[in-house]
Amino acid sequence: MCNKNDSLFAFLLGAVVGAAVGLLYAPKTGKETRAHLKRLGEDFVDSAEEFGEEVKIKGKKVFAEGKAKISEVVEKGKNSLKNRKNSVVEPVVEQEENIIE
């Protein structure tokens, strides 16, 4: 899951850097090149923000799923402990009742 996102981010970063280097060697005026680089930078920032939002949403989802699983395991543990306690305590109580009678 993270590997796919990392690869996408690396690809986008490489594309932006490659485009910027290509523009520096393009036969344009400095003013045109700077304006184009500025647009590329803004596009990169927008892409990075979108990527960050995706990561944030997926992170919240994974956290919620993990929290639910941990709660489930804790509840099972409590029930198991309660069942073990009852299986040990009930025979002892029965024996004590038999002794008292």
C-alpha cells in the first residue's frame, strides 16, 4: 500500500525535476523560463498537497481499523479471563458448599 504511494510520489518528483532541468536548457528567455518553472512549482505543490491528503485519509482509516481490532482482542481476552475465573471459582464454591452442608 505505502510502496505504491511512494513510487507515485517518486515518479511525480522525478517528472517535475526532469521538466525543470529540460526547461533550463530550452531556448526560451529567462523571464519565460522563470514563469514556466513557477507554474511547475505550483503544480508540484498542489500534487504534494493532494498526496498528503490521501495519506492522511488512508492513515486515519488504518488507525480506525487497528483500534477496532485491538478493542476486539481486548474484549476476547476479558471474556477468556472471565471464563477461566468462573471455571476455577465455581468448583471451589461447590466444594465449600458441600463441606458446609
